[in-house]
Amino acid sequence: MKVQGFVFSFIMVLATSVYSQSSLDELLKKYNSGDVSYTSVEQLRMDQLNDEVIILDAREREEYRTSHLRNSRFIGYDHVNLSLLDTVSRDKKIVVYCSIGIRSEKIAHKIQALGFKEVRNLYGGIFEWKNAGFPVFDQEEMETEKIHTFSKHWSKYLKNGEKIY
């Protein structure tokens, strides 16, 4: 009986994960052009640990203060600070993220228009990052479980962490 319960639980978790992924795929296809290549949270984590990437947060200031990826730079969305890139080589790898990957694609387009060649959009954004178990940090650079989900509507894509609105 215990084995059957475990197998059932495993299948339910797997099904939920596949559904969530499919749902996110559909959402990103609906809102994004696909002109900016995606990078996975796993690839970004490797690049981050090897100091091979500039990570840009394309959310609003309050979202960034709640939590962000370590060593990410706040570039914003409504008031984008592209001057942040004035001294960066046009060949440097840049990954832009937001909550799930919609706003970040728009900012990535602006960065590409400046002549940057290696610009990527983080697939699933900070939600997917946290869902994968990677750490996020608050404004004091302390690890936190809090994720600003922008709104209750978008919060359904965050499976791990404490949802903040």
C-alpha cells in the first residue's frame, strides 16, 4: 500500500510539473515574439557561478527590493536604465529576467538594439529560478524565500517561496 501511495504521489507531482511547464510555454508563446533566445535557470546558474554573465533585473524597484538574483543589476522596466551598460563590451553575455519572462523580453530587445550580441531572456524568470530551488536575496543581500509576484494572477506560476504582492 505504501508503495502504491508513493507511486501515485510521484505521478501527481510529475503531472503537475508537466502541466505547469506546458502552461508556461503557452503563456510565453502568447505574449513573446521569440526574437530573443531563452536561457534556462540551470544554464544561468552555471554562468553565474563561473562569473560569465551580466544579469539584469527588468522588474520594478519594489519587486527587486523584495528579492533578486545574486549579483543582478536593477535595470527596471517602466523607467529602463540602459546607461548601466555604457561600459560593457558588446560581446558580453547578458541575461535579462523578470517574473516569468515577458517584460524581460521587451527589455532584451532594447539591449539588442544597442548592439549587444549575446542577450538572452531567462525562461520562466525569477519564478522558475526559485521553483528550481536556486537562492534569491533581499535588499540587504540576505537569502530570502520572498518573491514579489506582481499580482495574484501571475502568482500561480510560483510554486516555491513566499508570495508577496
